[in-house]
Amino acid sequence: MANGDTTVSRLGQVDLSGDALAIFLKKFSGEVLTTFDESNIMGDKAITKTIESGKSAQFPVTGVASASYHTPGQNIADAGNSYLSQIRHAEKIISIDPLLVSTTFISNLDEAMNHYDARSVYAHEIGHQLAVRTDTVKIKTHIAAARASANYTGGKVGDQIDVSAESTTADSTETYTAANLQASLFLAAEKMDDNDVPNDGQRFAVLSPTDYYLLVNAGVTTSALNRDIGGVGSIATGEIPMVAGINIFKSTHIPTTDLSSTSTGDGASNNDVFGGSGVGYNGDFSDTVGIVSHPSAIGCVKLLDLAVETEYKIELQGTLLVAKYAMGHGVLRPECAFELVK
């Protein structure tokens, strides 16, 4: 050490050696992952497959078997006796979409003056943005499943359920009450039973905060929160976790406008979930209120899970921060999805 030099305690250095920003970078990465998980309610609401390479993944889809009473003496294996089940098979190919990134840049001078606050705020923002995009895409894909006109194995399909009070057809100008909304959830549960959707505790509904609290508020005097007749939830906490065996979630990521001609953003994906009735994950959501679905309705293929990269740019005198992932989404079982419309 030269005379006059000062011994510096580097806050980001491990055991006084190595990268002077090592701890800071790890802390930042952890903040992004935490923010992503906390903001993302749709993370487990799809059949997910991770691939190590390639541009797409195959999701097998199978139909159901039949059963018949046996007549003594008949050969079960004889095709003419109609005992043998012909189980339908199909496949759905889901492609990886372009890399989705959320980035920011921190000036070296700004970081020196206000390091922790800047990193924390920026970490939250880029992590939250990735969560918003993946949540929105999955909700749109569940809506596409509900609108599908055919099942890949020739079976039943989902439907649109009108929550409005005025008529049985969708109209974006119509209004509805909490009672209408609750009745629609019970109808969705009934239709799921008719379609043999698993009643395994994974059925879910996603509503806007407005409609979620409409249910909570009405639940004070109705069966939604009445524990004596099977209701669940709490007016004190403002929660109504389940109606008709369906887990209820609230989200601000439900699309409510016509995006069917918007080729930017979610419209620039490699997957056309609406089959020509929209662009990419974009469609006409003018009448959309929410979804009632099951994770098996859609598939998600991951090539690159959430990761964070940082690089100090000498020529810019600052650090470039990039959060990213590469995924793709598609419809698997339309019979499991229902769209609430007005």
C-alpha cells in the first residue's frame, strides 16, 4: 500500500477479497425472485414442462375410455362385440416465445450516493413487470381455452358464462350483482362436473378486485361467508377464498379491452392461442369479467426460467441489470376452462 492510501471496507466484498460488488449482486437477484413470486398468482395454474434446448415442446392429450356390461361367452377382444375402448390421442405443440426481458441501468455515481434504495426499488420494478406479463399471458390463454370450439381429442369444451342480470347474451354495457356473480360461479362448478374436470382442490377463479370485494361485501348477508352453511372467508380480513369448491383469486391483470388487432406486446408471441381470432395472446376482451378454470386447461413450456444478469459498463460508467425468461403458453384441455362475461 502506498503512503497516504486509505484502507477501505468494501460492503459488497466477501471476506475482504474478490468482487467488490459480489454481495450486492446476489442480494439484488434474490429481490427479483421474491418480487416475481409474490406478484405472480398464475405461476402454478398451468401444466408446465421445462426443456433444456429446442424451440417447442409436445404435450400429449388423451381422451377417455368407455365401459360396457359383458355378455357371458363373448370374446372381449373381438372388435365386433364393442368392448374395446378406442381412446383418442392428440398432441399440442407449444412454442417458446421470444425472450421476455425487463431491464434498467444504474449510474455509478447514483449508486455510490444511494446504493441500497436504488437497487431495492429497481429490483422490485423489473421483477414485478415480469410477473405482470406472465400472469396476463396465462389469463389470456385460459380465456382462449374457454372459447375453443373443439377439444383436441373430440370431447367436450368449455364455455362463456354470462354474469349479467339483463339477459343471457354477452353485452359489455350490462351490469351484474354479487348474487349474479356467485350464481355464475356455481354454474361454472356444475359445468366443470359435467365435463369431468378434476375436483381436486385446484379449480380456481380469477376476478378483478372490484368483483372480488363485491363478493366479499355481499357475503356478509349471504352464503358466501356464512360458515354455518358451508361458507368460508372473513369479513375482517376481506377474504373469500372459496365458492362452490372453486378457489377465488383477485388480479388486476384481467384484460378488458379489444386487443384482437394488436400485434405488439403479447401479440408478438410465437403462439396463436385464439386460432386466428386474435393475434398471439391478444383477442377481444371487451366483455371479459374473469375466468374459472383448472391448471390442466393450458400448458406452459419453459426454456429459460427467471434469471438475472448484471454487467458493469465502463463506457457508460454504470451497471446494466437484466431480468429475463423464455416461455411459451398454449391451450391443452378446453373443457376445463370457462370465461365469465358480461
